[in-house]
Amino acid sequence: MAGLELAEVILAVIVGTLAAIVYSLRVLIMLERRVASMEQNIQRITSRVLKEEGVIEKMMVTKKSSSRKKTTKHKKR
């Protein structure tokens, strides 16, 4: 009888260890999904910032070109 009880304890420890491994994998998958979601949000924000930088650069170029036109009009030879 003592041998059977020992086998049951060993089996319970093995099953518990496997359950802990499965739970850990579940947690890792959930964390990976969260990180992937964060990466997507960062990419969206980065693309928006890049577009906004392009708009600002175009505004700067148009301001410079308009100021150049004004200065060339004032300078007559």
C-alpha cells in the first residue's frame, strides 16, 4: 500500500508541474500579444509623426520660397 501512495504523490507532482508549464505558456502568449499590440500602436504613431514632419517641411519650403520671391521683387537693377 505504501508503494501505491508514493506513486500517487509522484504522479500528482508530475501533473502539477505540467499544469504550471501550461499556465506559464498561456501567460507568455498573452504578454506577447500585448507587446505586439504596443508595437502596432508605436508604428501608427511613428507614421503619423512622419506625415506631420512632411507637412511641416513643405510649409517651411513654401515660406522660404515666398520670402525669396518677395525679396527678389524689391531688388530691381
